[in-house]
Amino acid sequence: MAKTREVLICSKEVSLRGRPGVIGPEDRCYYLCDDYAAFAEIKKRNPAPVKIRLLGKEFHRTVDDLSRPFMDLSHRINRANPSYAFWGTHLASRNSGAIPLLKYVVYFHCARKIMETAEASRLVFICDSRALARLIGEEARNRGMRCRIEKAFPERTKPAEQCLRLAGKAVYFLLSGTFQWIYSRTLTNKRITGTTGSRKVILRSWVTAGSIDKAGRYRDRNFGVLPAYLEERGKEVWTIPLCFNLDRSVPAQMKLMAESGYPFLLPEQYLTITDIARALRDGVAGLFPNLEGCEFEGRDISCLIREIHLSVSLHPPLLSYNSIRYLLERLRKSNVDIERFIYPIENNPPEKPFILAARRSYPAARISAFQHTVWLKEQLGMFFLPEERAWLSGVFDAHGWVDVYRRLCPDATGESYTWWSNRGQAWAKNVGWRIDYQIATPGIAALARRAEVYKAARFSDHAPLIIDYDSDGLN
């Protein structure tokens, strides 16, 4: 067969219209998206002998190959943007910000490999990103191939529509933030004060559907009995809620938290309207990071980074989380003395602004991170550097700690999952990950008798991992 001479890049939207003859039986066609419902529909609209291929194992091999250089790229972007505004964006996170960017970088490098080796007279790539199409087109032309790009791409990638979407998010944040600010002042819950002599500890924890039961009792999904333990030792414990995956509106959740009697520290009750506007200002300032020198494996991918960054920017809940800076400033000015901050490590965007705000307003306070989720390689290992994974392996191998569930259930697979995405019916199809662990010393692990992932009721995107221990042995 002849070497490839032409490349056609189609948008997913164009392909879904099923224009006959766009993809021919002699073309070698690849689908560079993760919308598999659309993939199935496109295949229906392009019946045999037209064949549309997924990347399959090549995608996963490329993830492994690019994991270290991708982390280096992520570090370069973060070092070039040390501002509070940038560190409150998805792009600054090694978790949620990196996932979509890595996905599209892998798509691009898979396309490069295909152009190097394919012998079809024409290659066709179907994608849903204008920037990805541009990068693939530039690569094809650099290789001396003719390239044609279909112009219809998603609205989120078009500059004019993107500006409108961002403006809409900003207006929604201001309106909803103002309403929540007004509503919070009607609640009669206890407020934190600058009482002298009290030893205050601030926990920052996720509050989700099921965190407060029908009887109004609050269960901390991150810290469990830790608040009670601290109170027994004379601490005054307050929890700043991060609302996520709720089954009701935020104001309704605020009312539920206020009526629970639990010491929630609701930010809206301490912020001013100006603070809400300042949080939006920080979000706008984070829209335009310094992407100079964003070369990856010999190619400038700044257009791809910018497109993804703008598509997830000014997310109203994230803007609300990032108002922590102004909350802590208000507490400090009210002479609220805080001796320790505790938060859960998840590599999520709210963490970095929280740490920076605590250090800025309370430089003498201790900041403790509680890792309630162990990010092993089976979950998001590509987002940790090899030396970081080696350190975690050393916790088990060199220091003798035990993964208790795995000791009791060495062959468990699907029944071991403790987390499911809220997308794509992951819970119903049991497409999940095992990311919640009980790690114990060998002596305590030897007392473990039974393990279960509780799925009879769903409290959040995580399921409780229950392990029964021999209580006589523990005593």
C-alpha cells in the first residue's frame, strides 16, 4: 500500500451527522474522543465496509511512556504561575486539572505515531477539540502530507462562545453567591468567636449527599471520629464544609447543616459582598496563565492547554471554595485564634489555596494533611512521579505496613471497588476503583477477620470499607 499522503480531521459533531462519503472504505479512521455513546452512533451512521477504530492498548502504552515528561510539564506550568489566582484553578491540580490535559496530549501523540507508521492512502481522525485538530494538522503538514480540517467544532472551543460561557459562569456565581450570602444571615446556628483561651482547630471536609442523616446527625466522611477525639482533648473544633455531589440545593444544604447543631463554619456568614466579588476577580486573573515555553516532546502545545483551561475555568463551586482566603482574613481580624488546620489530601484544586491562605493569615498555626485516600498505581499512578510511588511502596515493603483488605481478600476485583465516577452509570455498571484503604501494623492486621465494602446504601461517590477486627486481641 502507498504511504499516507492525506489527512482529514473531522469533528465529532460532523461525524454524528453521518454525511455519506466523508469516510471511505479505503481510509484508516481513528476516534480520538472518550464519548463512547457518540462512537457507537457514528459507527451506525457509517456502516461497513467503513471501519472506525479506537486507540485501544496504544492509548495505555502512550500514557505510560508520557507519564514522566507530562509531570515535568505540569511542574513547569506551576513554577511559571506562582500566584494565588492560578493555584486555585483546575490546571494547577495534579488530579482533576491534569486528567483532561493528559488525555488530549495522549491523543496527539498517538496520532503522531499513526502518521509515522500507517500505510493507508488517507488517514481520518475524529476529535472534539479544535486545538487538538490544529496540532494534528500542523504535524501532518510538517510531514509533507495534505491536510483538511472540518470547521465545525464544539461551541466550547470557539472563542466567541467561550467568552459567553465564561461570562455566564461569572454572572451565575455572583447571583448565587449573593443569594447564599443573604440567606446565610437568616440561619441561627452557633458562630465562631474570638474567645480567649480556647484552642481552636479548623477541619476542612467534603459534605455530600448522605453526610447528614434523616435524624440530622452529621457524619464526617473524611475524618470520622477525629473531631470527637480532639474535643475530648480540650480542642474547640469547627468544620468548613466543601459541598459536593449534593442531593439538594446549596441553600437547602446550608439550612440542614445549621439545624444539625454541629459546629459548621459557613463561610457566607463571615464574608462580605466585596469578598465574593474578590473571589470572582481571582478567578478572572487565573484565566490567563503564563504558558511560555510549553513545549512537550518537541511540540508547542500551549493552544491545547489554553483551550482545556478555559473550558473548566470560572466553575462557580470552585470560585466559592477559593473564597477561603478572605474567610481566614476575616477570622484573623476578628481575633479568632486558630492553632491547627486539618484537611484531606486528594490533589484537588481547593487544597492549594487553602494551604496558602492558612499560611498567610495564621503563619504560626500548624497545618496537618490527612490522607484518607491512598493513590496507588491502580488508580492515578500516572500522576505521581516514580520516586513518589517508590516511597509509598516502601511504606509496605520496607516498613512492614499491611494493606488489610488485600490480605483478607487477595483475589477480589470488582467487589473491592470503593469509588465510582458520577458519570456514565459507573455505579450501575460497577466501573470503579479501589482507592479507600485500611493500612495497619502487622500486629493489628493479624487481628482482622472480615472485610466488606458496604453498598446497601449510597452515601457519596465513595463506599465505606468495613473491616472487623478481633476486639479481644485489640484490648
